[in-house]
Amino acid sequence: MAWRRDLTLMLAQAALWPAAALAEEQTLPDFATCLRGEILRYEQAVDAFAPTPAEKAGYPLANVSGVEFCGTVGIVICDRSEEPLGCQKALAVEQDIWRAKVLTELPEPNESEEAEAEKPFAEVLYEQLFHLAHGMSAGQDCAGHSPRMEMWCRAREANGRLRAAVIAWQVARHQDMVPPAFEAGWIAAPDPVRPRMRPEE
């Protein structure tokens, strides 16, 4: 797959960076910090755009590219660590723990006998995403690789499971079906916005 080839190339390049570049590692957030930042940004966007009807908004907020980014950052951190295999194994477990947290927040969809064509778009979308988020792997997708590539694959697969859960949560959050993430304890409550000073007349 193209994304796998590109990410493999990126990780290979990261391994060849000079020692001076490793100082930048300190600027990389760990997975939990990165993910909380993405969720906070989503909550801020919800406050600004959630009143827009889903059909008109086109769901610009249901986007989990930030979750994937955090997973990629986690892999880069592991690649730079002294124990890449153990680090990536722990990263996969951490992402599955986050997925479990998200799934506990998802309410059961209202799957009535009403024809899908007559249901609101957001309701149909949530039903599909809910079941996708609860889906199971078809098998050992990462088997047969070298130990390092297998652990990389397992970390990527865990991120995919988490993305499926988070996008279902985003749609539910957009519709006010679930409370803000800080009420669930995923992130700290955002700081109040400081009022702007009025210019002196």
C-alpha cells in the first residue's frame, strides 16, 4: 500500500538522521499527550460548528487524520528508542486501551424499522460507524513479517481500530449524543477564553 511504503521510507530516513537531529525528539509528544491535543482541538471545533446541520456541514469535523498522526509520531519515538519492539508493542496496547475508552462512550444507535432513505443522514452514518467501530479483525493481519515489521504493523492496526472508534464518537459528539471529552475524563477542561480588551477611546 502507498501509505505503508511512504511511512516505511520516512522511518528509514529518521533512522539515518544525524545525532544533532535527535535533539528534536524532545519536542515530540507521547501518544496520550498528542491524542488529547487532537481531541481538545475537535472539542473547540464542535463548539464553533456543531449547530450547523450535518447535511450542510458535510461533516468537516469527522476527521481522524490527527489520530493517525499521533500514531505515526508514536512509531517514530519508538524507532528512536533503545527498545523499538517493546515500545511499539506498548504503543499498540495503549491505542487499544484508548479505543476501549471511546467505545464505552458510544450509545447504541436507534436502529428502527424506518427505511434508510427516510432517516436523517447523520443517523444512518452513525449506525454504520458504530458497527465499524465494534468490528473485529479477520485474522492475524501482521503475521509472517520480521519481528520489527510485525510490531510496526500491530501498532498501525491498533491505530486503525482507534480511528474507527474516534470517528464514530465524533459523529455522536457532533449530534450532542455524548458529553464533551473532558466530562469523560479524556482531556482536561479547556481554559476559559480571556476577554479581549476594548481599545481606549
